[in-house]
Amino acid sequence: MTLAVALPNWVGDAVMATPTLRALRRRFPDERIVAVTRPYVRPVLDPNPWTDAFIQCDKSLGGMWRAVKRLRREHAETGLLLPNSLRSALLFRLADVHRRIGYARECRSWLLTDAVAAPHDGRQYVPTPQITYYLALAEVLGAPTDDRRMELVATDEDDAATIAAFGQVGLDPAETLLLCPGYAFGPAKAWPVDHWAALARGARQRFGLRSAVLCSPKEAALAKAITDAADGCASLADKGITLASARAVVRMTRAMVAVDSGLRHYAAAFDKPVVALFGPTHVAWTETWHPKEVRLQATVPCGPCQQPVCPTGTDDCMGKIAPDEALDALAVALARD
């Protein structure tokens, strides 16, 4: 049997899908498992011990059609669709995947053979941890759901890129706190620059940790603003770190403070202490059960709103998380390591 698995499009969601991939491999130890994914997600999960091949599918119609033809050649009998999208269900239907299992959302039930009801209270979808949300689909195939640990694999190439990057900034990874301020979701997740700078200064004073900003090259200006405001804080944004080599960066460093982003899940995957700063997003959607994670979220009357841009224009849900509060949370996370 060949089993095709459509993976989530967000980096953090893809990391939260790793318990499901592991469960499927436990259920089908000798079968071929093919992952269908966005090109930018593949480096996060490649390599891994659960899938035999990747099929990349970009947003274009041409990319989708190429993925359809590639998936047809796999002759997949069964498909598991982790995203809720109509597009993923259509891709599997066009690729003649015989059994298509996914949630009955986005008006796509007619494209599924096994349309699973998503948790709903009669008015709206109930916030459900993505890890168990995905595992529930694997359970339809008899896969075990008892192991919710996230996992990633860092390669020798990732290690080399990390060592080179830290050599350029003159820091020892083992004595470095990672700051992850990136907010691809939208500016409502942004923590103020002066808060990041105060955190970097406090981490050096309280824990003897230097700080390094880890974000995408597109966010280099944000990283520079933070490093300019905090002496001894370095930026990795322009040091050639990719989503793949970031795995080794997280594995080699001491701890992390991050907004609710994909890199936060890297920390859990490598069992690292992490402080997660929540603003507009509901904690329940991304519960990870990581014992070394401390979550902070300010209480505001308008939140969590799940909006990428603050509807009130105040950004209070992020701004009201004080640097000292984050430092105290970091002390707790470090003590659990």
C-alpha cells in the first residue's frame, strides 16, 4: 500500500504534524508513505524517519497539476489530508487517490470518502490543539495516538551552517538565548523592539546568556532594530540560516524566547527551554504539552481575536507582556531543563 499525506502549509503546523507522521509509520511499518507539501515546508521535515518521498506542490495551477501527475504515479490507495483546504482535497481526487480522509470543512465533503466532523459547539469550531487534531485523522486508519512529542532531525549540513553563523557573530551557541521576533502571521503578533532589547540585556545580567536574533532575511530590519538597542545582541538574519539549518541553531543553543511562530515549535521538537509570547492567537490551538515551555499571554477584553492586524490599533495583547515577566518565565523554563 502507498499512503499519501497532505501536510500543512504553515511551518509550525508542519512541525505539529510530526507526531501524526510517526503514528502512521508505527501503524504501517512496511508501507510506502509519501508526503505532499509546499516547497518551503519540505526543508523543515526533510530528512525524517517516517516518510519515503516528498511531492512538492506550490500555489500555482501548474504546480498543482505537476503534483497531481506525480501523485498519480505513486498509485496511492489512501490519502490523509491534514490541511482543511478545498485545494488539498481536489488534488487528491484528481490524483485518483482511492480513499481520502479529512475534516469536513471548506465545503469539500463531496471530495472526501471519509469526511470527519471537526470539533464544533454548534456556533463555531472549538479551539483544538493541532497535534491532536491531526492525530485524530490518523486514528481513522488505526494509528496510535498516545505519543504527542514533536520531532525534527538536524543534518551535518545544518550543523556546519550553524557553526559558521555563530563564528561570524562571535557567540558560543551553548551560551546563547535565541530571540525569535518574526510574525509572518501579521503585525498583531509583534512584541515591541524595546521589549526585546530589554529582554536581551536582562538575560545577560541574570543568566549570563548572550542573545541572538533568529528570523528570516525579510525581517533583517527588525533584527537590526533589536541589536542596535541591545549591546552584545547579534543578528543571524543575514548569516545564511535557512528553515533547515535553523534546526541545528535551535538544537545547539541554550534556550529560546519566541512569539507564537513556527520556530517556537522547533524548540519543543529539540526539547529546549522556551518562553512563548502569545497575543492575538488562542493558546489552545497550538498546545504542545512541551514540559520546558512557559507561555505568557496578557489578559485583554478584546482577545484572543485571531486577527493578523490589531482591530483596536493598540496592540495591547503583546505590548502588555513586560520584559521582566518574560525574564521570570525564562528562569522557570531554564530550571526545568
